[in-house]
Amino acid sequence: MKEERKWNMIVKERTKPEELVILQTLKARMELEEKDAQNLRTLEKGYEGEVHFDHWFTNHIVESLIINDLLLEVNGTHFQIDSLVITQDRLHLFEVKNLEGDYYLDGDKFKTVAGTEIKNPLHQLSRAESLLKQLLKNLGFYIPLEPHLVFINPEFALLQTPLKSPIILPNQLNRFMDKMNRTTSKLTNKHTKLAEALLSLHIKKSPFSRVPGYDFDRLRKGVICEACGEFLESYSRNKFICRQCESQEHIESVVIRAAKSFQLLFPERKVTTATLYEWIDARIPPKTIRRVLKSNFSAKGECSSTYYE
Ligand SMILES: [Zn+2]
């Protein structure tokens, strides 16, 4: 971590959750069951909201350390944090929701105006808050924690929002940021240590991941357009052009993407020229695949049994 900083610094960038990437890849190559398709839509919507949140948060100009997408564990219990912002005198804990439509709070229940109850995000936030408090205590850090529940979608409304609550509604986002930016903050080594401690505890493999079963033989083979998900047919002058969205991609980039998606779906299998040739349904000659793999991955093994990592 750099010592000199002007204001905020992102110490952990947000990346697309692996579960989401896998489901998006599978969707193109097999028929998803309704529950998996629903899970995919929920994940896509959630991720879209978090990206929107990150964009809004670039307005934050107070000296701080930002950690996105943390998955932590305390006493055997996992919890997820969308964004954690370390400032001089406190930790801001952000839970981001991308719901749209009209909702209301019925006592302890969170409902749509039609009366359908959904999981109360306030409960989720207070759970994360108390588990994080516990973890900080275990680590020996004493710093106040301020939880926020951000509804980022401009089409969201909460009728009768309680006055004292961690809720930030879409029409309050600007004022909330102004208020945050009016505080002064000077970070020290102690804050850096806290960020490092939390980062080191981040769990990479989510135990919540719900991915359906699949096997190589039954997945549809071929090359998929990155922009629209359509299968690409053939290339000319080293470029594939998508028939559906007309986006273009160099064959080298197509091979790299295909190899990466194969690695993601089949981490236990080796990437070889022959496997990849089958994976992309023979759209690119083995000679080209081998050349691209050689220059972008590291080759292991000998001659005919060469594989790439
Ligand atoms: Zn396309």
C-alpha cells in the first residue's frame, strides 16, 4: 500500500462474482432450470447495482481506504460486505440494494406494495454489522462502525421510511455524499493495518455459490460473442464478426477468452490444444490455438502432452 495518498484509495476493486460469470457462461451453453435462471437474474441485478454504487462513490473526496466485496467469517459464520470505507474516526459499512418499485416496512417486515414479503435488507445489514463488530474486537481494533443501507436504483421508493434508520434513498444520495465530504479525515498507519488485516481474511471461494451441475460432453461447444452471447460462426482476416450485434473480435482474443472460460468451468481439467479445439467446436485451427496458448499461458509438460496454465 502506498504511503502518500491524496484522498480515497481503493484497496480492493470489485470484480464480477465467480458464480455470476459461471452462470452467464452456462446460460449460453445449456438450458438453465428456472431456479438457476432466476438466480442469474438476481446476481446480474445485484452486480449492476454495485457497479452503479461504485460510480456514485467516485464523488467521495475524503481521505479513506475503500474495500469492495469482502467475504469474511467470524466464529464459523460467513458474512458479506458490499463496500467498507475506512475514514479517520469510523468505518462506513455499505449494503447496496438495486431493488426497483414501491416498498414499505410493515413492522419488522419488508414488503412490496402488492403485499409480497421479501427478505428484509435491514436485517441483513444489522447481521453484517454485528458480525463485523465481533471480528474487529477479535482483531483488537476499536473504531466506531456506521452502517448504511443504500437503495441505488432511482426507480425505488420506500413509503413511510422511518426517520432514524441507516436507509439512504435514491433522492438522498447527493445530500448524503455532501455530508460525508464535509468531514475531515487523516489516515495513519493504524488504518492501513486495519485494511490489511481485513484483506488478509477475505475468503475467495464463496460458500454461498449455487451453480447447477454440468458436464463437458453435454455443454454446447463453440465460440460465444462477448457482447451479446450469440455463437460466432466464422472469421475472416483474423476477426470474428457477430451476426447478431456486429461486434468484432480478433481470433487471438477469442482463443484466450475460450481458454479462460474453460478453466473457470473445469478447474480440475487441463487446457490442451485438443481440448480447446473441441471446446470452440473447431472454429479455429489447432495450429493457431497452440500459438496463442503458447504466447499467453505458460506451457507445462512435454510435446504431445503439453498443457497450459
Ligand atoms: Zn454479438
